[in-house]
Amino acid sequence: MKDAFGIPQSLLVLGGTSEIALATARRLITRRTRTVWLAGRPTPALEEAAEQLRRLGADARTVAFDALDPESHEAVLGKVFAEGDIDMVLMAFGMLGDQAVDEKEPALAVRVAQTNYTGAVSSGLVCARALQTQGHGSLVVLSSVAGERARRSNFIYGSSKAGLDAFAQGLGDALYGTGAHVMVVRPGFVRTRMTAHLAEVPLSTTPEAVAAAIELGLRRRSETVWVPGALRMVMSALRHTPRAVFRRLPI
Amino acid sequence: MVMPADTVSVTGWGRTAPTTARLVRPRTYEEAAAAVRECGARGAISRGLGRAYGDAAQNAGGAVLDMTGLDRIHAIDVDGGTVLCDAGVSLHRLMEVLLPLGWFVPVTPGTRYVTVGGAIGADIHGKNHHGSGSFARHVLSFELLTADGEIRTVAHGTPLFDATAGGMGLTGVILTATVRLQPVETALMCVDTERAVDLDDLMARLTATDHRYRYSVAWIDLLARGARMGRSVLTRGDHAPLDSLPPRARRHPLAFRPSQLPAAPAFVPEGLLGRTTVGLFNELWYRKAPRARTGELQRIPTFFHPLDGVPHWNRVYGRGGFVQYQFVVGHGREETLRRIVRRISERRCPSFLAVLKRFGEGDAGWLSFPVPGWTLALDIPANLPGLGSFLDELDEEVAGAGGRVYLAKDARLRPELLDAMYPRLGTFRSLRQELDPRGVFTSDLSRRLGL
């Protein structure tokens, strides 16, 4: 169960090697979290991540999960929920893709869309039903500012996050009053492996900062969290920028 | 995602950590038994007037039995001083009925709006704990609806009684109880008020003269620092005897007419109770108290239940709610108490409802909270940054000194500390295992702490 400050005792991470997710897990373990499920492709990196959390004192377990195989989600996640209540599900899987390559290789672009969007739809619905049955729990969805308005430079990734974001908002409203809570987290540019090859931009942030924002959002039972918070204003301005101007912006 | 119509979001009095449950309101014992039998995989828990601060009367995804529908007073023994009533009867109702007959409830906490069932389940204490013990000491017997759907009569002194007294509703649903009452001549209190300039002065006064009073409590200013740390206002007294009343009041000495102010508004901005406002309040509260006054006549609500005058006062903390932290450390552990008070005051926790009390002998309930020593209770807005880890540190101090925190108020204790705080937890668990092997009686509290 979550405590008065919204800190979960058990955590299920979808996308168990995500740096943001692991930073969040580490932070929550220092508070209350004891049980952590890392769901992801069965790789040494996933085991290594679980081992790292075990060293912090958590009971960390791994489970094979593939966002691109929606047929399996019901069975795989059902087993996790059958082991005991999950107070928080962190949906952290996703791929950035390579815009230039993906534009030429539609099959690769579809992979990005399937991972980030359809994979989230199927696993999100499975988790939502389980949380509703429990009568409590948070589904924390890692969206992105890229989904707020598609940009020339990464609209394939951006459009998939836009779909995810809209899905999560709607799911949150559908679950209102059931005890389950959906929180959409929209980080800006986060310095991780996924973005290591990209040039840094203003208002960039770190996995640790995202983790801190998630903890705060849980306490406040927020529905939308921007990291850093200033991005809410920036993106609001960008959203209202005329297309002709927006197209020319160096972003 | 269609929701059954009777599914509601439930929180404790602190308004933190809401969860959703099926709310059932039995009007007969048969309905209660049926609700328990048909509660489903996620179990059931009884709920009274929802005054537990944390998640004790919540059951996410399961059934919550609203017991306030069972509210009949069956029999009053006016000569012997006992009452037999349903578990959903509130102490407020008992006072309304019993005071005109010259009887008072044996123990009352800081609110009258708790049910008899809740009073047993949390084994509540009041200002008279140093002499009268906790509520269950005055309960002769009760009827308990257990997980098998049977109704058992449980007498004082039996293992099931001791598991249920303070057992947070996890042994079953209390249906009726027989309670021994306190005789009174009037419905007024004779109160002595004095100020203590700091914590040591307070503890000295409580130690020296508490035994002279039936009721005793101290309001403590936790924002005062330095030499004034722990400055307090002691209010102690007893039921006023008839001959102490002025002639006018003697005409209706047992009249009980509590008055109420308008309720707190549904929406209060967060941060209303910050350091500045609470600091100001505490300063005024301390200064307006007389340095020493004896024999003041006060009405029962004024003396025992000042907050009951404002319905929904818990809303003043805003949407984020608040946590109440109450712990007890034994005699000889004054140093720990001093250290904790110092830490709270240095941390500037904005708490205006802090009280310190000296407990007397504990009672037999296995999970009953009071043990002889010092108990401090304070309210803190839940949105105070870093509050979670700060309270964790206080827990360590309390557990290190052999003390404990009060489960009826808890919403955040780390489960690992529970066994150390409640040494009879193992016995409690094995009785539950035997009595309720399927875990029918489950609450958010029991899930969170692994009770």
C-alpha cells in the first residue's frame, strides 16, 4: 500500500532497463519500496539492474516482457499482479529511433510507433484493469515533451509519444473514482544512454530529477508532471506558435 | 470500465492515501454477517465514524462495513452503571443519553464522534489514562462477528478479547458491547489551568501532581525554541460535584447541550497552516492561557472535545491532508522525548494541535497502544517537504527507546519497525491465522504493515 505521502511499497517497471525508471526505483527504495518487478527483454542488462536494486535492499525480480508482443501482455503481467498488490506501475519502455534513417525505412519507423504507442496501449489496459480490481495504485506513464507538438526533427518519435500521452490522459479519466490513478510525466531532454549521441538543449534534465518529480507528483496525486516544471510554460508557448513560425524554429 | 454504484473512495481523517472500496451499511446483524460471508477475495473491514487518521478503516478493492447503521442502545443499568449498545453507537450519542441519568463514558478521546466499536478496536485512551486506563478496561464483554460468519460472545480477560482490544478490526466485526460507566453529579468540569515555561517544567509538574486529577493533558507549543522549547498549557480537572455549582446552574446540573460552529469549507487552500500562521496561533494560545487558575467550570465539549465544535475541521489542511504522529516512550526515557521535541521544534514543523500526556498502566490488549510513560501527539500538514524521512528518523528514536507509535493514527510507519514496537504481534498474528485463515478481515493498514 502507498503511505500518506504516496510512496509505494511495491513497484512494477515496464521497461526495466530504463535509466529514468531505475533512478526512480532507487529513490523510492530509499523511502519505502521493498518489492520491485523489472519487466523487460531478458538480457544481462536487466539482471544487472535487478542486482543493483537488490544491493539497495529491495526484493527485486525480473520478468520477461516485450512491448512488441501485445498478445503476451495479459499473461505476463497477470502473473505479476497475482503475486500480490502492485502499488505503482511505471511505464518506462520506449525507443527514440533515428529520425533520418526511419524516414527512409518505414518498417523501422513502425517499430518505434509500435513500441512507444501500441505496446503501451495493450500493457496499459492490462495494468489499468488490475489496479482497478485492487482499488488502489498509480500508473505512471513516461511521456515526453516531444509529444506535445510534433517537430520536423523527430516527428516519428514525437507522434508516438503524442499517441501515448493522449491515451494515458484518457485512461486517467476513465479510471477516475476507481482508486487507480494515472500520472503522465513529460520530461524534456533527459541526459541518458538513449540521448547520449544528441547535442544538449536548454532546460535539459537528468534521470534523478525526473525521479524526484515523480516522487513529488505521487505525494500530490498529480495527473500531469513536467520536468523541469518550466517546460509547461515553454511548451504552452510553442503549442500556440503559428505553423509558419514553428517550422522555422531551430528545435 | 463500469463502476458498481456503491463503490466509493475512502480515506481516514487525515485525508491522505484514498483507496476505493465497496461500502456496505448493514442495518441488522444478519446483514452484517451476510456482508462478511459475501465480501469476496479482497476481504472486509468495519468502519465507524472514520476518525482514525490513517488507513485503518479502508480496504482497497474490498468491502468496508459502515457500522453506523447499527446504532441502537439496548439496555442501560441505571443503578449498576453499565450500558449495552450496538457497536455503531457514537460516544456523542451515549453522552446525550447517559448524562441526564448521571453517568458518563469511562474514557473519551479528543472527539465524541467515535463509535463504541472503534473505541474497542483502537483501544482508545483519554485524558484520564493515568488513572483509568484505556477504553477496553471498562468493557465487560462484546459480541464479535468472526470470519466464519458466526457471532461469538467475548468476555473480558479472554485471549480473543485481548486480541480485539486494539486489534484494529482485524479479528472480526464488533456488533454490541457492554460498557461500565463513570458516575457523575453534573455535566460540568472543574478545571485547573497552569502554564509550564518549558518541557522540563512541564514534565516535573505532570509527574508531581497528575495523581490529584482524574483528567490531565498538556497542550504543547512545538514551534517554541531555545529556552522556551516545550512551553505548555496544562489543563487538568475532574467532574464538578453538585455543590461546586452556582445556584443557577444547579437547576439543570446534568444538561448536555454541545454547540457547533459552521463547518470548515469544502475547499481550503493548501499552506494556510504554515509556520507563520501556526506560530502566531501558538503564541496567542500560550499567552491567553492563565498562568495559574483553579476551579474554573467548563462544559464537557470545551474541556474534552474543542475541535468537535467545528464540523469537518480536518479540511483546514487543504487537499493534501495531514498526518498525525503519536508515539509513547516509557518512564526513564525522558531524554528521548526531549530530543524528539527539540528536533521537531528545530525543524519548525507547523503543528498547532500538539498534546503531551503521561500514561498510566497499560492494558491487556495485544496491540493496545498505551504503555506507562510519555505520549506526544501532533498534527503536521502532509505536504511539508521531507516530512516522510523526518518521521522515519523519529520512528528510529522511538523504537530505539522501546516506544511505539499509535496504529489508529498511523499512515506511514515502516513495517520493519512494527515487531519491535508491538512485542505481542506474533501472538496476534497466530490467533488471526487460526481464527481467520483466509484473511477475510483485511484493511489497507494491515496490508501496508503486514499485520
